[in-house]
Amino acid sequence: MTPCLTRAETTRDPVGFTVRYAALDDLIRMRRALGRPKDLRRADELARLRP
């Protein structure tokens, strides 16, 4: 998980709090690593979002 956190995107919400979120490729990789049917379906859905 640590490599995913170092590549995390960072933004600020309207109140000014820092929000970090996993990059799309890392999120897909994490979903596939879980291997549950619902995570595999979601990984496929997320993969279709790639430009």
C-alpha cells in the first residue's frame, strides 16, 4: 500500500482540507489484488475510464 500512497493525488476540498486519493491505475491494481467478484467487476469498470 505504501507505493500507492506515495503516488496518491492530492487536492483540497472547498473548506481547505487536504484530500489524498489513489491514482486510477493503483486503484485498479488494488481491486484486482482483492480478487472478490465485486472488486474484479469494479476493476473492469474503472479500467474503461482510462483515456
